Amino acid sequence: MRDVLVRRMFEDIAFSYDFQNSALSLGVDIYWRKRLVDMIEPGYGLVLDAATGTGEVALAIRRRRPGLTVLGLDFSPAMLEKAVAKTKRRGVAGYRLAVADCRDIPVRAGSVAAVTMAFGIRNIAERVAVMREFHRVLVPGGRMHVMEFGMPRTGLGKALYRFYFERFLPPIGNFLSRTDYAYSYLVESVDAFPGDAAFTAQMAEAGFAECAVTDLTFGLARIFTGRKR
């Protein structure tokens, strides 16, 4: 049931998803994607961008790591339509898209150089199962890079951001997305996401080693990285 509701939400907000992200983050989402992509080692091969959405991470990979091809997967056809339109408009090559569920990735084992996922893992209840799929498709030594929202860790910054996050972001985001629930759900899902130690333990349970956390913008976003042994 949760999957159906989350899919419906992304179908509903796809029409202005990129604008919503940029407006509500004051444009810092561009910097976050750059940091995520820069963690991918240059080279050749295939990168799987899971929960690719409108394709912003995948297109950044093609710009910044031109030797790598990208497969973008998402379970929302409406979001993928936006990604397809961008790809055609910008004339991007080396980039494929498909509708798929991350719990059953249509890719053979040991064929992917790196896996990325931006702001998608918190929407999935079966996180360990999904990360086991990421582990399966990675080549030995390949890395998974998962970016998620967070909170400043201490002090006044945490209190101020919590006030904005709980009081201002939901009504503004719901207005921009023309829904009465999408950004209320965002707040709930971020609050429900496990802490760093608990999530890195789930990464290890899925088979990943060298699990690490990188804070972005004082912890407003975090990148979790793990390596396939």
C-alpha cells in the first residue's frame, strides 16, 4: 500500500518537480548533486542511477563523468517522461531510462561500476533488500552512493532549520506541488529515516564494507557510501 501511495505522489508532483526542488532548497540541490557525482570514480562502464526521477543526477553524471554510461531506473512513468524530454532537448547520449522497481533490478550481477540514489531510499521500507540488489549488480570493488536529507547536527542551526522544515516547508511545498500532502509526507519520511549508525548498519547487513557518511551543507543532506568487497 505504501508503494502505491508513494508512486501516486511522484506522479502527481512530476509536472514541476525540478522547480520545487530548486525553490525549496534555494538552489543548493545543484551543489549537492555535483558533490554526489564527484564521488564517482572517473572511468568507463555503467552507472545505475536508481530512483532517477527527472534525471538530474544521471545527466550530471554524463556531464562530469563522460566516460561512463548511465542507466536510470524509476517506478514513476510521469517522472521518467520528464527525464526523457530533457535527454532529447539536450541531445544527451550514453543514457538509458527504464521503468523498474529497485527491489528487482533488471540488470545482470556484477555489471555495474557504481550505483547512485538521490533522495529515494527513505521512501522504501525494504531498504536492506534494495541495497542487496545494488550490491548484486555492482562489480567487485564498486561503490554505492546514497544521498538523503538530514538535519544540522547541533546548535542554533538545527533549531532554526527544524522550525523552517516543520512550519514553512510543508505548506509552501504543498502549494507549489498542487497537493495537500506531498511535502507533509517529506517531513514525516525524513524524521522516520534511521540515524547514521542505524543506516550504515543496514548497509553492512546488505553486504557493503567501508561504509562512510559525508555531510553536505552542515548536514542538511548526507551521502552514504559503501563498497562491494
